[in-house]
Amino acid sequence: MHQAAHAPHITADAFNRAITAYPWFGSWMGVKAVEITPRGATVHLDVRPEFLRHGGTVSGPIVMAVADVAMYAAIMGAVPHGERAVTSDMTMHFMRRPQGDKLTGEARILRKGKRSIVCAVDVFVEGQGESVCHVVGTYALPSA
Amino acid sequence: MHQAAHAPHITADAFNRAITAYPWFGSWMGVKAVEITPRGATVHLDVRPEFLRHGGTVSGPIVMAVADVAMYAAIMGAVPHGERAVTSDMTMHFMRRPQGDKLTGEARILRKGKRSIVCAVDVFVEGQGESVCHVVGTYALPSA
Amino acid sequence: MHQAAHAPHITADAFNRAITAYPWFGSWMGVKAVEITPRGATVHLDVRPEFLRHGGTVSGPIVMAVADVAMYAAIMGAVPHGERAVTSDMTMHFMRRPQGDKLTGEARILRKGKRSIVCAVDVFVEGQGESVCHVVGTYALPSA
Amino acid sequence: MHQAAHAPHITADAFNRAITAYPWFGSWMGVKAVEITPRGATVHLDVRPEFLRHGGTVSGPIVMAVADVAMYAAIMGAVPHGERAVTSDMTMHFMRRPQGDKLTGEARILRKGKRSIVCAVDVFVEGQGESVCHVVGTYALPSA
């Protein structure tokens, strides 16, 4: 009996335990995966005052980190040893001021190759219907 | 007598005082401007253990934050009220593993328009000759 | 009686007539809009031998042009005087070899602002289910 | 006696002969390499009326093609069998209206890896001092 072909390689719970090893994401920032599938992932962040910049909007690097963790969760769901993936490129378009208490990052795998994965993310703010940030990223996968 | 046309709109010292108002960059992370001209800026970051990810490389969002602060410093040097600039897009190419104790971000203004500024940054690690990360960003400027 | 708020600012037919004024897109390349809505557009291209590069894949700039025309059609549908929009930035991720006889570009507006529009496009090849190229672009809108 | 480590893998003349096999770039558009080194390349394009769009500026895809050929020339200079390189991602920032009779693309290699190459290009118009377009691209290299 083999594992179902379409089960993700990690669960949201296991992912959340794993990222506590990264003080920056896990402990300090507190972003958490809420769903991981073989084709994507959803993460949440509760916004704290120290994440804000001038005018009360969420700081750009915090939004980027939410997108980055969402892609990282998606990759860990999509391939074995996804924790060894390394970002090659990332492009962000910030479209609306991220003002609100909760951020959600929704990542979907656009391409899963042997040597790299391409992923797109939209970041939403609770209560706003439209994406505040669209991100596309490529990650190199370890060769062995 | 008027101010020289080519003096930056802020000095590195004034910039470093201003960013202490941003707990994330200023106090927690500790990135600092070392030079600001009307055409660019250089910032430094001392790497701490909590900035690292798997394998001892500096976490992607930390490198992004260095690039972001370098661009922010360059914009505050290039235009009045640069603190009100808002990131529209940012593209990063990570080219080498950022392993080392000190990061330097060197930003240069590619285009200064009335409504937006385009900036390129290279991030270097002390002791490595070549850029570890090339970033291009566009910032919207406040209309008044 | 006024025009419905949600009618596009141009029809696919009118767009196709308009682009014949651009010899490169309209006459030489032959890309055509098949649908334009206030939120997006779909365009088609019949691939000819001179669009191919080494190995029989469609040349990168041809794929880019399909994406560019799709965004241009979407913008002309979304705002009045969209023909005056100017590309500020464009990011492309090429994910699969575009091999096939027909390309389709599907553009959707991510953000419609007063001064700029952000748009995402996926380019498909007839017979392949997944996007061969994901593009994000920003266009500056004329101020008057 | 071995070939000098720092000779490019192709000369500008050989490159220009090779691209005549690509009707689109070579014959139709007429872009030509003027210098290729192991670290970069410079290409020229004489602008013709059919390359222009509304307002007399050079069409975006033409500027992209100049950048693409410049990167392609740089890659063919930097590695053997560079003609088999495939674009993974490309980001363009258009900064000034490209109005003029001659375009120059100057590409420099940012990173030469075993599996991919990262390259930056600036496109200049004769008579304008500053870059009209800054491009960053990644190319996958054939595995054998």
C-alpha cells in the first residue's frame, strides 16, 4: 500500500512545528500555515504594531515574508525535502495599502520541475476583497 | 544663497535617527545608512543568528529588507518627503548564498520622475566580491 | 439613458481594427483579440515558422508580444483612452516550452488606479492545459 | 597550448552570422552584436518605422527583443553551447520613452552557474545619456 499520489508532503501542523526552528518567521513574526495541498498553501499572520510603517500600513518586508512563507509551505507540500529549496527570484506588485489586522497569503504552484518550482501568491487583508500584493517566485530545488 | 542643487535631501545621520521610529527596521533589525547622495545610498547590516535560515544563509526577507532600506534611503536623499514613498513593485534575483557577518546594500536611482522613482540595488556580503542579490524597485511618490 | 457601467470601453472588433495601425502587432504578427471585458481580455495568435527559435519553440519576444497585446486589450477595455497607456514594468516567468500552433493570452486586471493599472496574463498553447508563461505588468495612464 | 581562459566562446561576427538563422531577430529586425566578452555583450538596432507605436516611441516588444538578444549574445560569450539556453524569467523596467534612431543594449553577466545564468541589461537610445530600460533575466542552461 502506497501513500496517495495527491497527499501533500507535509501537513499544516507539521509545517507550523518546523518553522519554530526559524526564530524570525516562526517565533518573532508568528505566521502560520492553515492549509497545505500538493498544489498550494494558505498562511495567516496576525498584524502587530511593530509590523507597521508610516501611515499605519503593513511594512513591505512583512508582506513579502507572508508571501515567502506561503510559497515555502506550498513547496514543502509539493515536493519531498522542500525545506532545502532556495529562492532564485521573487517579483512583487503592491497594489493596495495593506491596512488591517490579519493577512492571508494564498500560494499556488505554477510549475513543478525537477530543478525548480515557480509559484504565485496573492496576499489579502481581512475585509478587503482584492489582493493587496501579487508575488511570483522561483525556487531552486536541491539536486539530490 | 540657496542650498546646493546636488546636496541630498537627508543625511545618513538624520536617516538613521528617523528609522528608529520603525521598530522593525530600526530597533529590531538594526540596519543603518552609511552614505546618502542625491543619486543613491549605501546601508549596512550586522547579521545576527535570528536572521539565518536552514544551512546558515541569511533569510531572504532579511536580504529584501536591506535592499528596501537602501532604496528608501536613496529616495529620501533624492526627493523631498521621500518618507511618503510607497513601493509599487520589487523584483529580486538571489544569485549567491548570502553567508557572512555583514551585509551592504548599494542603491542607485535609475529614474526620478514626478510620480515615481525607479531604483536598483545590489547587496554584498563582506568578503565576497560579487553581488548576492540584485533588486529593482519602483516607488510611487505622494502627489503633493 | 447611459451606457452600462460594466460595458468595456472597446469591443474586440474595434480593438482589432485599431491595431492594424501598428504594423508590427497588427499586420506582421497577426495577433487578434477574441474577447474584451471591463476586467480582462483574451487574444489569439496563429504561430508561423518565423516566430520559432532553436528546437521549434516559440521565440520569447513573440510570447511577450502576445502577453503585451492581451494586457493592452484589457486596459483599453478597462479605461477610456487606454491606447495612451505606457508600460512601466513587465515581469515574465516562462514555465514550459511553448510548442504548438496557437497561442492564447488571457489577461486580467489586478488593480485599476487613477495613474496606473496592474495586470496579470497567462499564455496558453492549444492542447497544453497549463500556462506556459505568467506575466505581470504595470502601465502608466495618461494624466488627462 | 590551451585557449585563453578569458576569451569569449563566440565572437560578435560569428554571433551575427548565427542569428540570421532566426528570421525574426536576424533578418526581419536586424539587431547586431558589436562586442562580446566573457562577461557581457553590446548589441545595436537601427529603428525602422514599423517598430514604432502610438506617439513615435519604440514598441515595448522591440525594446525587449534588443534586451533579449543582448543577453543571448552575452550568454553565448560566457558559456559553450549558449545557444541552447532557455529564458526562465525576465523583468523589465521601462524608464524613459525610447525615442530615437538607434538602440544599444548592454548586457552584463551577474551570475554564471552550472544550471543557470543571471544577466542584467540596460538599453540606451543614441543621444540620451540614461538607460531607457533596465532588464534582468535568468536563463536555464542545458544539462549536458
